[in-house]
Amino acid sequence: MFVFKSIKLLQDHLSENRPKFGKVGFVPTMGALHQGHLDLISASKAKGCYTVCTIYVNPTQFNNTEDFEKYPSTIELDIVKLTQNKCDVLFLPSSTEMYGNHVVADKYNFGAITNSFEGALRLGHFDGVITIVSKLFDAVKPDEVFFGQKDLQQCMVVKHLIGNRFYNIKMNIVPTKRESSGLAMSSRNVRLKDDERALAIRLYEALVFVKHQVLMGVVASEAISIAKAQWLNHPKLTLEYLALVDTNTMEQHEIAGPELHYAVIIACWCSNVRLIDNMLLTD
Ligand code: PAF
């Protein structure tokens, strides 16, 4: 695996190799890689792409300093995992490489897609995500990109960004990788103590319950009230949202239409770790 820290060297390498490989596939990450990330690499390789992964913990998308400072970093191990999974290139930029001396996000407004749920609760988060993803797309110039469904709203934000500015890029959303308990894999899970990990499974159970109730025609708010009482009423759990949304707009709904692009989404603190998860009605 080639490792580059500068955009210039990365681009020189990709211009040399692009003709040989046809397509460049791109997997942006913030490191602390788990099987969910490796599935994104595999999805890119399976489509025959010359695969570039970035590891860059983007400061402008954190609205909480503690979350940024405590974000896990396991770079040596990440490099081993990427090599074992046949990633072709790792791009490891510094903040100066990505932002120069002005580490600030641009402002974006894609309506409810950027302003609801994660956008409302983590002010400026999507400004940071869109800013860095745009810079990375400009640097890598990928043909296909691979994002994990676990960050569903982020996927919709990126889809919108691609539709607005990066028309030639194909977006791939890869299903969430779960532990056998159902807990969605996340880099933040390493911060959960054993008892908290056991509690975190309740987010998955609540999602499964609401999804099935909605599919049976129960109004979302009724299903959600039951799920809250049954799974989320615990002193160590602080629910931020549990809702049925139309994934195209990220607007909340009481019943799902027949078009099938609906999901149940959740954000919940488990002690001092904030977890998000979601389930498409078609999952
Ligand atoms: O999902 C992530 O890890 C980050 O939000 C991303 C897309 C790498 C941008 O920093």
C-alpha cells in the first residue's frame, strides 16, 4: 500500500495509475478502523476500483471539544488492517495540508438534510463534513465513493453535495456492520464500558421494534412511545431522537409511504458516549 501525506504526491500517483486501473474508488475515514470501514474498502475493491482510503480526524466537524480530543487514534493498527484488506493507497494529510492556516468550515444549507436531527443537535457538524468531503473529493477526484449507512444523514448530505457539485462521482452506501448482538460498529464503541455496551444494544432493539410496528401500520409516535418506555428508559441512557424519516428529505413522518425510502433513526447518549444508528424499513 502506498502512503501519501501531500495532495501533490497523491495526485501524481493517481494520474499515473488511473489509466491502468480505470476507476478510482474512495473511502474517507477518521481512522480507528473497524470491520464496517473494511467493508467499505472491500466494496470498492469488489467494483474493481483502485482504492484510496483517507484517515483524517477533521476538527471542523466536531461541535464538542471533548469528543474531538477523545476521538480514538490507532494509526499503526489501521495501516495493518488496510494492507491486509488490499487497500491500494492511504492518504494521511495534516490539517495544514487540508486547510492551510485557516482551519474553518464553509457554511452550507441543504434544508432539512443539513438542518434536522444531527444538523440541529450538532451545530456546524455538516458544515465541517461538507467542507472536508469537498476538499477530499477535489484532491482524490474519485470515480466512486463509499460511505457507511450507519451515518445515514451524512450519506444523504454527501448525496446532495454530489448532485450539486460532483456530478461524475457515483455514491455507494454500504450497509451497517453490526456485532452479533446487533450493536452497530462504531469507532466510538471502544469508549463504552462493559455495562454500557450491554445497554447500547437497546438502541438496536428499539429500532427493530419501531420498524416492525411501522411496517404493520402503527403510527410512528405510538411505536416510539412504547420503545422509549421498554428499552430506553434507563438512567445511563439519554435519548436525543428516535424518529421515522423520509431518507430523501430527512423530514419526520408518522406513517411510511409506499415508496420504501423511509428509515427509523436514533441518537442516544450511553453515559458519556453519543451513539447513532438507523434502520431502513427495507433492511
Ligand atoms: O464519517 C466519517 O468518518 C467522517 O464524517 C468523514 C466522512 C470521513 C469526513 O470527515
